[in-house]
Amino acid sequence: MGTLLLIVLILVVLAGAALLLVQNRGRTRRSDTQLADAKADARQAIERLGGQVYNLQGADESSRAALADASERFTAAGSQIEQAATPAQARLAKQTALEGLYYVRAARTAMGMDPGPAIPELDGQRSSGEVTEKRRVDFDGRQISSSPTPSDQTPNYYPGGRVAGRPVPRGWYSEPWWKPALIGGAWGVGSVLLFDALFHDMSGVGYGAQGFENGYGDGYQDGLAAADGGDGGWGGDDGANGDSGQGDSGDVGPGDYGAGDFGGGGFDGGGGFDGGDFGGGGFDGGF
């Protein structure tokens, strides 16, 4: 009787192990399929971007600057998709390529060309707002301008989204004032004052300097309520590089990526897609 019971227990254990093996193989196959699908989807956007980058030449300062940014996004997206080991990482590569396509669209607009077919909305783009009027402000000993359209005074485009956890409105600027945060992963002390000077009471930007400081876009009042509860502060609930979490694609904003490695499957800090360097220098002429 004891021997029979032992045999039965052994069979149960073997059956359980076999079931776990089958389940694990099923999960692996599903994961592999999801990764392959996400990579294929990203490569479509990357190939579309590459075709535009290689076939267009800028005709003025605005279009040349936009195409240079598009080319950098193409390079970064290619690096990201080659290293992608999860569907979330592949989706981030697609976001990088889509951002590049927005730069191409801006370049075509600046040259008076048909902007081309619609592009899927970027993560964080809608909540970041847009420039709706021309402005020129004095800040830190220099003049900074913003405009909804390209010009010799505003040749630098940004498609809208989050940089280092804060929303930057879509529009054209005299200089890429967001780039130090893009490169360093953190905003400088005067960034809130600059944001307030550029966008105070602008109709297309539905949040003020405090909303910028806390990383809020649309739903700013809800964000203030969260801040009152202790969730706000410098950067709110965001990480140092956009809205992505540790190992989760999250609400990854434009610019929150680089061509680095994927340490730990995360996109924020510690070897993620942080700190993408798409231009050097600081505010004082390094653009």
C-alpha cells in the first residue's frame, strides 16, 4: 500500500511539472509573438522615417533644423529597436520614430510642401498643449521667442510632449530651451520662470508655471489636488526622464529616450533610454 501511494505521489508531481512546463512554453511563445509584432510595428514607422530623411533636403534654417532632428531620431530608433527585448521597449522605439516623423512634417510645412499623411499622436503630446500666439520675452539676458509657425526668428521646432517629466508645448522657438533638460535629464533652476514668461495665459497651454513644475498638462486642477495630497513636488509622480516607469513603457514623452542600453528593462535612469543627446550645449549659445 505504501509503495502504491508513493508511485501515485510521484506521478502527481511529474504531471504537475509537465503542466508547468507546457504553461511556461505557452507564455514564452505568446511573449515572443508579442515582441515580434511590436518590433514589426516599430520597424514600419522607422522605415517610413528613413525614407523621408534620405529623400528630403532643407531649404531654409527651419527645415534644415527639423530634418536634422528627424535624422537623429531615426538613428536613435534604429538603435533602440535592435536592442529591444520586450514589447514595451519596441513600442518606445516606435515612439522615437513617430517623433522623427513629426519633425519631417514640420520641415515640409516650413518649405511650403504638403505635410503628408497624418501621424499617430505621441504619448503626452495632447496634454502638453501648443503655442497659439507669437511671443518674445527677455530671459537671463537674452530674448526668447515662440510662435505657432516657423520663421527666421523661430526656426526650432518641438512636436509637443514631455522632457524630463515636464510638458513642453508644440510649436516653433527661437532656441531649443528644453534641450539642457533633454540632455541632462533634469531642469535647471530658472526653467519654471522661463515657462511662465513664455506661456502665461496662452490659450493653447492649459496649465501654468506650477503645472509645469509638477509635470501636469491637461487635468491640471486634478494635478493640483494630487499635489495637495503630497504627490506633487519637483517632477510630480514622474521619473527623471519622462512618464515611463521602471520596466513599463508608461506615458513616454517625446525626447525621453537615447541610444543607450536597456538596463534592467527600464526606461528611466539606471541604463534605460534616458539622456538622449540630440544637441549639445546649454542655454548660452550651445544650440
